[in-house]
Amino acid sequence: MEDVLRPLAVVGGALFVTLVVGWIADQVVRRIAGRHPEDPLWPLLRRCRMPLRLVLCAALLRGGYTSLRMPAYRETVVGQVLTLVLIGACAWLAARLATAVVEAGYARYAAGARDAARMRRVRTQVTLIRRVVTAVVGVVAVAAMLLTFPGMRAVGTSMLASAGLIGIVAGVAAQSTLGNLFAGLQIAFGDMVRIGDTVVVGGEWGTVEEITLTYLVVKTWDERRITMPVSYFTGRPFENWSRGNPRMTGTVFLHLDHTAPIDLMREHLHRLLKGVPEWDGRAWSLVITDTTPSTIQVRALVTAKDPDDVWTLRCVVREELVAWLRREHPYALPRINTAPAPGLDDAPDRRQASPTSDDIGPGPGTT
């Protein structure tokens, strides 16, 4: 009977203490969060409830399982399992705590920041810092778990003797992975590209949606996702339309007839821009930039506060100018002459069309 009651008492006592202590800790955090609603740290700490309870339960069971008077081999197995669970729970709790602290710091900064570009930079750095901390905690936890096995300690001692050779081999084998890892840190703290930036890579225009330590995801305008290694952005040129100031200048090109009323087009463009909310009012112009034997090239220049607005503004200006020309000045649209060329008999002046010998003058050798 004692063999049954003792395990139930140990397990039941551990669960009871875990639930009570976990409930008290949750209530304390909740009350502090209610008294300080402006501090985002306390609501984030409530995410640590489950790993905290697991740590408490594993620690209590690890400390009390020896009183169960089990056989030696069974006691060793149970102790090893509880140790592994305790290490994993501690790593989970540490990762949650680090994430809460980092996200709370970013929330405090974002609440008082006004510079959108700097906020994107800090957000990118916070994301990568959180991933680095989580990865480090995971590696340390796995290493601690392996060291709990006696056989692994001997292996670890022998591996330390040849650490130089192993490091060289590992560095050569993981050259690409390590390159992407350091490239990710360079992007995070070098302010090359940030989450939310508008970039053009490989001829594709899109917004940076996610940055990890090894890859970067760009969401294109048609909602496709392009995944590429972060080393791409450290080894090749790319366009970042949001770096520094996101304001942009857009152009609209029209091919028109030589008779197009440029002055009237210029006035109509100005009136049009005053009624378009995407125009930021910084600059505008309309000029002839090129000419061909059949058409002229007209460029309308407009400005907007960001790449999205400049794209919308270009489309609006292009549509409105074409519609206005078609409605008010259809003669200004380019035309292609498909009529047959006049023959010699239809020429208005046959002397010009077919010069005579008198017009040419005496040839060589004549007197």
C-alpha cells in the first residue's frame, strides 16, 4: 500500500504546489499590470505562465523522486528524464522571458517614436535579437542535456583535444550557413534593409515582410513571396526605396503628335494634382523630353510621400491626361499615316517631282 501512496503523494504534492505557486505568480503579475497599464512588460510576462509551472513541477519531482524507494536502474532512468525535462523547461522559460523583455523595450520605444524609418530599423534589430537569443538558449539547453549523459562527457573531453581540426572542418562545411548568419547580423545592425522597406531585387518590386538570420522574404505587389538568402543583400546591388526618406518622384511619359497643346496640358495637370490626395505638393512639371519624325515625348513629373502613393499617382495622371486629350484635343494623339504615297502624276509641281535636263545642267563632256 505504501508503494502506491508514496508516489501519489509525491506527484500530487508537486502538482498542488505548482498550481498554487503558479496561480499566485499570475495574480501578482496581473495586479501589477493593472496598476501600470502604460508598461507593456507585465502583460508580456503572463506568457511565461506555462513554462514557469513546468519548471516548478519538474524541479519538485526531481527533488522528491528519490523518496519513492525505486530500484536503482529505475531511479536512474526517472532521474535522467526529470533532469532533461527540467533543462528543457528552464530553456523555454528563459526564451519567453528574453522575448518579453525585448518586445517590451520595443513597445516603449514605438510609443514615443515618430520617425517611421527608424521604427522599422529598430523593429528589424529587435526581431533578429530575439531570434539570436532563442537560438543561443536552445543550443545551450541541448548541450546541457547531452552533458547529463556520462558517455557524452567522455566524448566531450576527447573532442576538446581536437577542437581546432573540428572547427576548421565545420567552418568549411558550413561556410554558406555561417555567411548567411553574419550577413543577417550585418543587415540588422548595418541598417541596409529593414522590415517594411520597399525594395527592388532581381527586377521584382515588393516589401520586406520577414528577416531571419539566414533568409529574407519579400512580398511582391501581386502578393507573391520571394525568399532569398540574406547574403544576396550584402553581395549584390539592390534598390531600397524606403531608406532614409520614403518620399519619391514619379514620371509619366506620353507619346503625342507634334500639334499637342503643351501649355494647356501643363495647366490641366496642375489642376488635376490639386485634387489628388496622393500628391504631396512638393514638385510637379510637364516638359517635352524627346522628339521623333512622327511624335514628341512628353514627361509629367509628380511627387508623393511614399512608393505606394507615387505608383497610384502615376496611374491617375496617366489615365486623366489620356482621357482629357481624347475628349478635348483628339488631334494631339499620335497618328499613323496609312494612305498610299502620291504618284508622279499627283505631284503638285511636276518640275519639282521630275527635274528636266535643263534643271540639271550640262553633263560632263558637253559644250
